[in-house]
Amino acid sequence: MQEFWGQLALDKIGFALAATGYLFFFALLLTVKARNVPRTLLLGYALSTVCWALVYALTTQPPYQSTGSIWLENSRILLLILFLYAALHDYQTQISAFLQRKIVWLSCVLLLSWTILAQLELVPLSLLLTGQLLLCIFVLALLEALYRRAGDARWQFKPLIFALSVSVLFDFVLLAEGSLFQRVDAQLWSARSYVQLLMLPMLVIAVRRIKAWNIRVYISRDIVMQSSLVLAAGVYLCLLALAGFYIRYSGGAWSELLQATFVVLGFALLAALVLSDNIRRKLKVFIEKHFFENTFDYRAKWLELTHRLRQIDVNKDNVHQETLASWLQAIGYTRGALLRYQQQPKVLARINRPELTTEEHEILERYIQDYQHNSWIIDLKLSKDPFVASLPSRTTTIYTQLIIPIHAKDGLWGLCLLDAEPHLQLKLNWELKDYLIAVTEQIASYLFLLEANNKLMENAQFAAFSRMSAFVVHDVKNITAQLGLLLKNAERHKDNPEFIEDAFDTIASSKRRMDKMLAQLMNKERSEDNQSRFEVSELIEQLIESRCQGQLPLPVLRRHEPVMLSLDKERFSNVLFHLIDNAQYATPDDGEVWLELTKDAGMMLLQITDTGSGMSADFIQQRLFKPFDSTKGNAGMGIGAYDALVFVEQLGGTLTVNSKPNFGTTFTMRLPLN
């Protein structure tokens, strides 16, 4: 009985396990939709291996000495040879056309003849084993040829060649030893099934890697991870057992104590490793990186994104909108927003989503506070994320799943918010993070180049403005010369009525020309900073009295508090004049323009309100602060609002606009009192 169980443990169980493993492999191949020669022959090889292992597991047939054994062995090796033929040649043909190839049917005839001779016992055992040995050598030659022909695809074929080479080399050793001693060694024969079983995972990896065969065997990541943990634990326990045996063998009187202590510590370490979330995460990432296909075809996606960005017309006003659309297409999402961060987020573009909610603003403020200097992508649907877990419970709908930072050299440039329908949302894992980082780098480079291009265009426009100033200076010189000549002749002709009349005409003409030049030039030359401390309400009243009386409606300072500022008084006065002048220009003569000056939390708060034509949200977003874009035609240069915004932001303040078409406009300026 003991001998039976020993034989069962070494021999029968091994073949039973091999039969189970290859039956599982056969079932996986059946689920593949591809219909080609390699898949068909691989099915046959897997099924023949199942039958081969079952026969040896359930019967006591002597290997290579019975009819069933000879037919099983030669059937397996014939299918393997045909499979390698298909891998070496045109694998896209039909199986019927493949079988008609001369080398295919010739191999079948030769191997069938050899099998019949062996079955009729016309060859001795030693010659039979030698013949099987030559078949192993032939298979190894085919494997070597396949490896050479793989070329750049060798990485795909390596697991296949390794698995089959190990199995055939083991058979080679078994047959060589049997041919030499005219018997099959029982220990090597018992180990044969385990070798076949251990090489099976490499075959699964191979058929997934080799793209040309179009075989897609799916195995769950979780199953692979759990199986890997079990395999690693099994290897660990084997090493533990060997180490324990060595301790007991060489430990002397203390051997049992040392062995028990070692085993307990070993199991404790194993439990700690298996239960460690960190190790499990690293193992899962390793498995997904090396055993499974990527979710994205990075090469195709990269080329598609590059092509789409190249198609964007940078001269149009919807550049950011198109950029956001490219970002959404790259990930397959449908909703999103692109934000520029300058002291606070500013929406540059949004697609298929409403304005940011109050709760979204709070989330972004928290994110910027925590991750302003980190490129950390947040998935708001991932409750296990520490950032998400720290957020208060939501009371409104959030139209954002992914928060992606955009960093420039000097810090956070902006944010991209992405979202999609629940069934389209992707889980934020290591692969999606890597892909989003790559996409973000590409789009960020485009956005930075766009900003640099805009600055170059502005500089070119300012250069044109300077050239225009030169022409104005030329005209001023002419007017000055004209007035100088008038003064020179005044001493001699001041009593001449005709001279006096002509002088008035000359002065009136010069006045008109000066007014026209000033209206075009808008007096934008900037002097060096000359800070002074002054009371703002007094400056406003002086400005209204001296410079704003030539146009209706007359502005009024309705309410004011004493506010002191220390800055460039002249430039501040010019900024206020342009804002008030724009308000007068947009308001009919019977309308109203008024100012209110207050203080709020350490800031000066100045509001300039009119009852004029107002502005649309799109105009404010796209054109209001765009330099050299004027609604006054040739009467304006379009740099007043732009200059006001730049001036206020340089001082650390803000300039906001609240307007509605046909209902007027309110400019709100905030400046720090210090």
C-alpha cells in the first residue's frame, strides 16, 4: 500500500495535474474568435496533451512500449511540428490549404509510417527511442529557425520558444538516457508531467504576446495576482521546509527547538508579506505592466493628438476650446473645463458642462493648497484617495471626475477638469496616470507655445504702435512749426484783420489735428515709476473736473470713503480716465455714469458703473482685455482696458467686470491699501 501511494504521488498526480492544466488551456483557446492555422493546431496540440496526460494518469501503460503510448507520443510531436511549420510560414492561409503543402503531408506520411513500424514491433526499443530522439532534435531545429526569423518580434516569441525548448530538451535527456540503457528511467518519467505543467504559463503568455496570430486569451488580473501570490507562497514554503530540514540535520541537540522557532518566524514573515497592501499593490502593478495589454495604444494616440493640435488655428478666438476638445478626445471623455491659475482659477474653456459650482471652487482651492507644487492627479470618484476622503460630504452635483494639474517652470499654470458618463469613466490606475501625464505634457507644451506666440504678437503690435507714434511726432513737429511761424509774424501783422482771421483758422486747424492725433494715440507712453501717496477721492474729483467734462453724460462720485494709496499717481489717473471714458462712450447722453469708493478687508474697492449698452459674456471673455481690439474703430487703439488690467494685476489687485447687454456695466477695481 505504501508503495502504491508513493507511486501515485510521484507519477499519477503529476499527469493528472498536467491534464487539468492543458484542459484549462484548451478551454481558453476555444473562447478565441480568431480562425487561423496556429490557433487550430495549437488547439490540437493542447487536446492531444490532455489525452496524453489522462492516459498515463489513469492507466499503467509502459512508456514507448505499448500501442497507445506510441500513438500518443507521435501524435503530440506531429501536431507540435505542424504548429511550428505554421509559425514559420504563412499562418493566414486556411487549414485545408496548409495541409496540402508538400512538407506538411510528407511529414505526416513519414511519422505515420514510423508509428506503424513501431506498433508492429519491427524496431527494437533502443532504436525506437533513438528515432524519438531524432524527432526531438528536429523540433529543436525548428525552434531555432523560428527564433532567427522572428527578427524584431523576438520579444513576442521568447516565451513560446523557451517553454517548448525546455519541454523538448527534457524529453531529449529522457530519451537519450533510455536509448543508452534500453529502458525509460522511472524518476525522469515521473518528472516529465511536472515539466510540462510548469511550462504551461509561458505558453499562455506567448499566445497573448504574438500579435500576428491574433489570439487573445483573457485571464483576469485578479486571478493572475492571486495565483502569483499562491505560487510565491508555495516557493517560499518549499525554501522554508528545506531550510528547516537543514537546521534539523545539522543542529544537534538544539535542532528541534531551532527548527520550531525558524518555522514559526517563517510563517509570521509570510503572513506579513501576504497581508501587506503595499506589496500587493506593487505586485499588481508589476503583473499589469508585464502580462497584460495596455488599455491605450500609445503610439496611435500620440500621433492622433499631435495631428489634432496641429490642426488648431491659433489666430481664432476658440483656441482653448479646441485644445480642451483634443484633450477630451485623447481620453474618450465628453465633458471638461480648462482653467488658468492666477491667484485664483479662471475658466478658459468648458465643454458640455455648466459653470463651476461653489462646491467645485472649494474643492479646487483645497487641491491647489495641498498639491500646488505636485503633479498629483486626483480621481474624485476614488473614495480611498486621502484627498477625496478629507473632503466634506457633497451637497450638490460635481461635474468633475479627474483633476489634472498643468505645471510650468515657475509653478502651477492651470488645471484641467475631465468627466464622462458613469459607464465611460476610466479607473485611475498606474496606466491611466502614465497616459494622462504624457497627454498633459504634450498639451501643456502646446499651451505654453501659444502663450509665447501671443506675447510675441503683442510685442509686434506695440512695435507697430511705436512706429505710428513716430508719424504722430512728425505731425506734431509740423504743427509746432506752423504755430512758430504764426508767432513770428504776429509782431508785424497783429493789427491786420486778415492776419487775425487767418491766425484763428490756423489755430482751429491745429486744434483739430491735435485732437485727432490724441484720439488715435490714446497717450499710452509710460514714464518711470514715480510713487507718491495721495487721497483717491480727491484724485477722482480732479480727474472728473479736468478731463471728463468734454463728453456726456458727466460722471459723478456718488459715495466715497477716505482712501490713501502709495503708487504711480499719474499712471493710476490715466487708468481711471480710460475706464471712465469707456463708460461715457458706451452710454447715451441722457444716461448715467457714477463711481463709488469704499474699503473692504484691507483693499480699496472702486466701482465704475454706467447705464450704457453693456457687453455680452463672450465679448468680455474674448475681446474686452485683448490689446488692439477696439469697438471705437479708428477712434481708439483698444489698449485702455488691457493697460488697466495689467496695471491692477501688477499691484496685486483684481479688475472684474459685471455686464449685461442693454443694462449697463460695472467695473470693480480692488487694490491693496499697502
